[in-house]
Amino acid sequence: MVWFIRHTTSSWRYRAMDLAETASWLQKHQDTPAHRVWVAVAQDRIVGYSCLSDFRAPEGYWPSAENSIYVLPEYAGQGIGKQLMQRILEQAARSDLQTIVAAIDSGNAASIRFHEQFGFVISGQLPRVGWKQDRWLDLVLMTCDVNQLRRKAPEEAKSR
């Protein structure tokens, strides 16, 4: 989302994707059932999205996916992010994925706490691997064991 690119280090992109790049990105996600894109709409406006994407390019990484969750700041705190996260966690549990990776700017304590609520654990930190807003950025890698999600699903179904 353009706002995050311009104003934060939540995204390390310098520019938004153009229409052709966006269409290609969406098509790739539509073609991969475990990587569907979920969109939150409020007042006829897209206010957030979540998805899983390839963690890394070589095919040996297929059992892992990287998550993305963005909610516009004026809609934060309304449970939209939690709903979007729940969608991708359910999607992952139905797939053959084993691990979800969250790559988060180390200064984004709110995102780290958010991911911890869903069972993500800090698995490492990469210092000075990014540059944005005239400063070096450290990357925190968090992981979620999808098998833990699969084990929780039957328990949660029983409690309903």
C-alpha cells in the first residue's frame, strides 16, 4: 500500500508497484491456492490486505511462505489486522506449508507484538540489511509453525 511505502519502514520498497506489476503480483497469488490475497474493505475503500508469498525464490523453500499484513492507520485497533491474520493462518493450515515467516523492521515493536499473539516467535535478527529513510534497518525474522496451527484447529472446533 502506497501509504506504508511513503511514510514507514513497514515496507522497504521505495516505490509502489505500477498497474502491470500489481496485476502480475495478483495473478501469481491467484494461481497459488496457499497464497491467496485477503482484502479488508470499509466504507467502499480498501483499508487493508494480507497474503502469503514465496519466502525465497529457489524451489527448495516451497514449504515456507512469508506473510504480509497491512491496515491503514486510521483503521488500526478495530480488529481488521486480526481478521486478516486469521484468514492467512487458516489458509496455511489447509495447505502443505510448514512454516510462515514474518520479516519485520526491528523498530516495529507493534508488529512484533502482534505476530507474537498468533504464535510467531523471534527466530533471528539480521543487522543493517536494509536502507530506507536515510538510515540502516535491521530485520527481525519471526516464524510460525503451521503444524501447531493444525493441532489447534480441532481443539478450537470442539470448543464451539
